[in-house]
Amino acid sequence: MSGGGCTRLPEEKPPASLTPGATQDGRDATHQPREPAWASLALLAAIGVFLYVVRSILPPFVIAAVLAYLFGPVVGWMEKHGRMRRAVAALIFLLAVLGPITALVWLVEPTLVRETNELATDAPNIINNLLVEVFGSDRIEFLGQTLDARTASIYFQRGLLDALGSPPGAIRAAAVVVELLLGSFLTLVLLVYFLVNPKPFGAMALRLIPAERRSEWAHLGRQVHLVLGRYVRGLAFLVALMSTVTWLGLALIFHLPYAVPIAVTTGFLEIIPFLGPVAAGTIAAAVALSHGGIQLTLWIAVFYLVLRQLEDQLVMPLVIGRVVELHPAVAIFAVLSGTALWGVLGALLGIPAAAAIKVAFEHFRPA
């Protein structure tokens, strides 16, 4: 100090952390990259790649998740109105549902297996009779080659029997049966877990989303839940209804052979837009042509046409409504894409996945 004065210290700037919109090194925080979002996207991409790599083990998990999605609301209603623990409600529900289903499978399974084997054995005759009725001969000239349906079918059956009769083929067939039994048991165990405690999966998925976006994604999840819930339940009802009505018509009215496998196939083919019903009608018509002639074939075709119109005009609007509203081309592409990825399971999940993507697109689409 000199001259009785005081030296004025330079003013200290407030810490950068106290300055709105700035970081401690002075940079504007509004221009910082949102690392949590990128980290979440990278994690989701890694999970998607991992699931694709292990896709061969996913069917029990996916089937159990779909069944839990289908039956979850019923278990929740029982838990709420019955004033019981969810585990107890899930156990009562499974016992009440699995009992009748097991009895139904036990009753239908012998007929289904027997008629399916008979249909496979009779396939050469059906193909031969179909070609004779359509082309006037069981031989077709195509690109300079003569195609004989009966010979080709016999060779195919003989090759299949030889493959299954050989030790490696028998081992593969036994391995498939064991794998199916283990997969069914695992599906049942997973279904119990999913029904008893489904909430952690949604909470875990939300934790992958940045905190500031979780409410928005939770709202989107509720929208997707409404769409998929109604679609999955409606589709399950539709498959059961079409299989039952088709069996009643084919077996009791037209007395068509192999009515059970044809009816079950018809029910599941209803999942595939346009192509599925056409394929189902073609199968039934081919069997009718082989065993009943032109007149029975025409009646079967009329039956399938009327059944399809009733489904489109009455059942679909009431059961599923316009909750999905996918363009037919998009729906067919979704089914074929799912089939290419996961086979039959992918075909079942193709349209629900496309519907979920559509809901998400409409949610994030700019106004």
C-alpha cells in the first residue's frame, strides 16, 4: 500500500457453472452433443444385432411374450377385482385356460395327425387329378421338358421316407421332437414369469431413453400398446373362429376328406393378407376336385368366397376394426420380410411390427 490508498484487486468473474447456458470451460452448453441419446441409440443397435445373431433361440421367448401380451389384461382384471396377488391370479388363469386347451388338443390331435398323414400320402393323386382336370393330362410340356406330377410326387415321398429311415435322418427327426418338447416347456415357464411380473421389462426399456425424453416415449409406448393389444387379441380370435367355421363347413356340410388339417391351415393362413386366403381356398379346392369333381369344387369355392366376405365385412371391423390400417402391399411386404428373417414366427409378427413402426412414424412425423 502507498499513499494511504488501497490497491484494487481485479474483479473475479463468476464461475462458468453459474453462467446460464455455459459449461465450466466457457463453452455454450446448448451446443453440446446429447451424449446420452447417442449412447442409448448405440446400445439399442447393439441389442438389435445381438438378438439377430441369437435369433434361433428366440421363439420360446417371443411366443411367451405374445401370449403374456394376450392374456395379461385378463390376469390384471382378476388381480384387481378378485383382490388377490398377481401370482395367484396368473396361476388360476393358467389352470382355467390350459385345462380346456389341453383337453381340446388331446381330442383333436389324433384326427389332425392321421388326416395330415393321409393328406400327404394322397398328395400325388390330388396333384395328378388336378392336372388332368385343368390341362386334360397329367403331363405338361414346359420349356421343352415333360413334367409328370405323379412320378415327381412319388420320388419326393420316397426321398423323404429314405431320409427319415436312415440313421442320420431318424436322429434329426428325434432331435426335432426333443427340441419341440423342450421349447414348449420353456415357453410355458417364461409365460408364467411374464404374467406374474411384466413391469420390469417396460421400466428397463425406458431406462435406455434419455431422462428428458422418457415421458414422450412412455406416451408412444402406450399408443403402441393399445394398437398391438387389440390386434393380437383380435387376430387370435379370428384364427380360432375361421378354423372352427371352416371345419364345420368342410366336415359337416361338404363331407370333405382331411377337413381338420385344411381348416387349421385356413385359420392360420388368414394372418397373411390376400395371399393367405387364396392359398387356403386353393388347397381346399384341389382336394375337392380330386375327391368330388367339378361340382364339389365349385361349392367349396363359393363357401370360401362367402366366408371371406363375411370376415371382411362383419368380423374384421368388429374384432380388429381399423386399428392397424396398413396398405395391403405394406402388409404383404411385412409378412414376407418376417418370414425371411424368422420363418413362420416371423410371418406371425410381421404385421404387428409394421403396425408399431407406423404408430411411431406418425408420432414423430412433423406436423
